[in-house]
Amino acid sequence: MPAETPSPVWFAHCDGYGAPVASALERLLAESGLLAADAVRGKRVLVKPNLLTDRTPDEAVTTHPDILRPVLRHLKAAGADVSVGDSPASTANLRSVLAKSGLGAVCDEEGVPFVPFERAGVQNFTEGGFSFSLAKPVVEADLVVNLPKVKSHSLTKLTAAVKNLYGAVPGYSKTTLHRLYPKPAVFGRLLKAIWKVLPPSVSIADGIVGMEGQGPANGRPIRLGFLAASADPFALDGALCRTLHIRPDSVPYLKGEASARAPEIHGDAIDVPKFATAAP
């Protein structure tokens, strides 16, 4: 669930994928203290990327495989019990999603199991006036390592750390909830309710190349040049708003969140002169 006391947000420059990612991630984790070995050793850690649909990494729709690989290696070296899981928007295309995104190959090469949420059972919740089901592998994890892609979103303006765990809702239940709660303000409250019942998390945002415009799937890739991390997803998304020149209160799920309005930011100064959102 969201932290009671806002956690700092850490930024690290990263000019591209491949070799620079491991170096930037190592520096980010060392400076922040996040995912320290004594904090994850022996823990059940569920890594949650953004696997929205079957697109290639250069289309900036899904978490880049070069982000997933060093995160898995870090967690394995620290002695965590690691798995990767998600539930893409189209569950029928899961094999294609894993293949095209490159994330399936990373899991295979690193010997880490991928858990399809829609096949793993659910736990039902009622929270904040909403009823929803979440995949058991997420609920039962000791820690969720959340790997969002930084993108604009046609409903919520921004999709990043908070929105990425909407994927914990398995299969077509996501579509049902979208249909039941189509208004941005109500959907934002639903996202907050989901976060309240989740285990502790660390979010590491893939902002090396993000998406602007008609996100989360039909926008334009834009080079942003950073990784960002925090134990507080609301603070992280608030810091992203500041970096991308978005008013936090214009993002439905950030309204009323103190840590999003005034995030404590450390690390590299990031300058993004232009970022276009789809929402008014």
C-alpha cells in the first residue's frame, strides 16, 4: 500500500538502452538504498513490467527488456525468490506479447519464471467503495518491483508507477472495470483503492524513451533520458509530472496526494523541455 510517510524520488541520467542501463540502475539503487540485499534476501519478489500489448521495444509501449534484465540480475544476486508477472490487455495474445516485447526471452535467459496473472487465481477485495479482484501472485508477494513505462494516457493523462499495477487486475476484468468507471475522477479513485491493498513496492520507471501524445499505445516515442525510482508510487508519479511539465492535480489518481504535489527529489537533474499529453 502507499507509504504513510512520502519516500524520496531518485533520478539517474541514462542516454540509451543496452550497456548504459546497468550502470545507471546500479548508481540509482546505490544512492537510494532501494532493493538493498538485506531488504530482499529470501523474500518473494514479484517483478511487474508494463506488458500492455504485442509491440516491439522500439515502439515505447512496453517496458524495455534492457530494464528488466539488470533488475532480475540484481534481485537474484541479492538472494530474492524472483518471478515476473503481468496480464496484458489482450490475454489471448500473451505468447505474442512476450515474444514481441522481448521480455519473454529475458525471463528465459535469466531462468526466472513468468506468471500469467489470469491463470494464477484471484483474491477479491472491497475497498473505498469498489469491488475488484487481484491476481494472487501480486497479493501474496512480499515485495512488488514495479517497472512502469513513462507514457501519456488518454484517460489519466499520465501512466507510470500507480497506473502500472492496474495490470494486477487479471484478464478481461480490466476491461469490465474501465466500462464500469469511465470517468477519469472515479477511475482515479479506483486506482488508489487498488494500491491500498497491495504489498509494499519499489517502482523503477523506464523513462529512457517514453511515449507522448495518444498513449498508452498509439502515441509517439520520445527520448527522455532517465530512470527514476521510489518506494512511493504517488511521489514518483508526482516527480514525473514535475519533470514532464504536467500539473499533478490534472492526473486523476494524484489528486489529494501530498507526496505527489511536493515530491522530495534527489539524484540527477532531468530537463525535458517538451512532452505532449493526450488528455485535456
